[in-house]
Amino acid sequence: MIKLRNMMIAVIAITALSSSAFAGSFGVGVGGHAGSVSADGTETGHGGGTKTATAGNDIMFGSYFFEYNFGDSERFTIGADIIPGEADINRKTLKRTDPASGDENNTAGDRSANAQISDHVTYYADLVLGAGVYVKAGFAQVDIKTKEAFSGSGTVGSYPDKTLDAWTYGIGQKGDIGTSGFYKVEGYIVDYDSFSATSTTSNTVKADLDVTGASFKVGMKF
């Protein structure tokens, strides 16, 4: 995955620096997105008990992108889309209160948990099928940051932050605005690799994360 990401970065850089050798154009722009995050997972304690949970959130966010369009017809495009900021995976922080266990490992108290996605980068390729309609495929990476809190007795475990890889697919419509502007309207899905982590108290958690979204982008070509 990392090798593929580095290869795509290199290709984008080479084509941008060598634009005089290709009959194409370089584009930059911004976009607005609306999407839905869904996740489901299991947590297994070091003693063997398993708990399951689902999470979801509707999100709106912005991005900026740069890309290179190949050929006079600009039928093939490669680029990178960066989403700054972060968003919660679950629309509400999950909370529970555990009662006293009466043993030396007592961990009675209030717990809360959520997770955030941040620093999202997508490396993509677009292929125009005709009349401005295009299909998209790409590779993405995102940081998953855990948000946990505990107030009570005893010691509870915490989970590390992780970076997940993903594949993304979409379909859209692009067109020109004046002589140097352009727009892109797109629907897409992002299928992330499974999240797997072990806490400081040897509990394990596994989860699947997916995003379905739509975007509208505007940019300038050079």
C-alpha cells in the first residue's frame, strides 16, 4: 500500500514538472462534501468476553485538490485530494457506568468513548467515458484517533491511534466554467481496511469502517 502511494505521488510530481512535454493541463481547486460514516466492531477482553457495537455519523467537510489532465481531450486525470480537520465517527459519544466488582481488579466508574478520522488524503485517477462523465478509482489513507475517558477506581486500558488504508471508487460529471475554470460533481464510496488494535490492558478491538459521500468541486486549469 505504501509503495503504491509513493508511486502515485511520484507520478503526479513528474507530470506536474514536465507539463511542457505533455498536451494537457494542471488543475487546482476546492470542494465541498457531504457523507455518511458507518462502523461496526467487536471488543474482546483479555478474559475472553466479547462486546459488539455499531457507530455512524453524517458529516459535511471541505477539501482541496491538485491534479494533472493528460492529452488535448483531457480524458485521463491523476491527482490528490486532501481533507483538513477531523470528524467524529459516531454522532454521540458512547457512555456507560460499570458497577463495583468487589475484587482487587475493581474498575467501577464512568466510561466514555468515541473516535475521530483526520488527515485524510486520497490519490486518485479519473477516466472520462464521454460527455464529461467519468469513473474514479483511488487509494486513501486516514488517521483514526481514539477518544476515551474514565473516572473511577482501578486502571482501565486505552487504545493507540492508527493509520488506515482504503480503496475509493466513484462516478461523476465534469465540465468547463469559462476559459480556465472547471467543476466536478461526484458520488463515491471509501472502503477502509479493518481497524485492529490492542489496549494497554491486553483487550483487543476490531472494526470495519466505510464512508459513502458526494462532492462538488470547482477549480482552475493552467
